[in-house]
Amino acid sequence: MPETQELGTAEDLVERVAAIDVAKASGMVCMRLPHETRTGRRVQEVWNVPSTTTAILELGDRLVCQGVTRVVMEATGAYVRREGA
């Protein structure tokens, strides 16, 4: 059963976040950031990223430049983290 966490205050929310739905040849990315002029509002951008090394490095740079502090990933395949990788 999935763990449920209740967020009680605005401080519990991640201000700059991205989510990636990983597929074999690409990933669909959704980034949510605070609105530049409307306090308390957020903007969302969704785009597709090819699974090439260059595109993934560019994605990482873009997320860093936007100040994203958390990235979540969803994938249906098995991903194994190798020690030393």
C-alpha cells in the first residue's frame, strides 16, 4: 500500500519541482515554478526530451538554471543503480 503524507503548511511544499515520465526513446517532463508576478500562483511547462546524452545533459542544465530542487521520476521498466556508476 502506498504511503500517504499529509502536508499541513505551505512550508511543506516544494517550490520548484519537475517530474519526468521515462520511456524508451524519450521522457515527458513537467516543471512547476512560482509565477513571476502573481504571488501564490504557479506556472507549469510540459515538454518532450529525447533520450540522447546531449538532450539529457541539456535537461539537467535547464532544471538547475530554473532552480528546481526536486525531480521525481516514473518509469514502467526496471532501473538498477550500479555501485560506482
